[in-house]
Amino acid sequence: MFNKKSPLYSILNNKCPSCHEGNFFVTSNHYDLKKFGALNDRCPVCNEDFRREPGYYYGATYVSYGLTVLFGISLFLLLCVVFSLDTVPFIITLSVFLVALLPIFFRFSRIIWIHMFVKYKEFKKN
Ligand SMILES: [Zn+2]
């Protein structure tokens, strides 16, 4: 769907920001609740360091906040404006979705955060 060199390809497939081939997370299952947030220490393909420095991923909370607000506004427009739903059912629906989508927002925020600082480098296999 996307060019393999595109950051969007790498983000949607949870791949390394540097080579777009190695897996960023230990597991590819968003809902493996024991390991959904576990990162590989280094890229298994290009050896890019994913653990950069202590506290590096605190900045991902800002990305997570942005994703959550964007999702909330989109859901509000869909339910309250298009389907004329009241506020209370909207808040209940939003709460259920936010809990259900928490692992996905968590992972996307981390991988978007690292993509802001690590650029794609063509990796040549020997
Ligand atoms: Zn890599």
C-alpha cells in the first residue's frame, strides 16, 4: 500500500525507523497484554539502538495525547453531529474505545516518537 521507504509504512507495520525491516516491538500482537509495550533493545536487522537514553519515551506521551484528542474529536463529530447522540452516551462510548484502544495508542505513540528523530537509511545486506 505504501512505499517501503515511507515512514508511514514503517509506523503502520511497527518496523525500525532506520531500515524499515526489523521489528520495533518484541511482539506483533497489540493485545498481548504481558508484552505489548516491550521494545527490542536493538534492531535485529541494522542494529539501530531503540533504547536511546533513559526517559527517551516520555515525549511519546505528547504524541499519545494528540492521538487521543484527535480520536475523541473524530468520534464526537461522528456520534454527536452526524448521528445526533447526546453527550452522556458519547462519553461512555469514548471511554470504552479509549480503554480498548490503549495498547494501540501506546505503541503508535512510541513508534511515531522515534520516527521524529531517526531518519530512514538504506540498509544494504551483505
Ligand atoms: Zn533497523
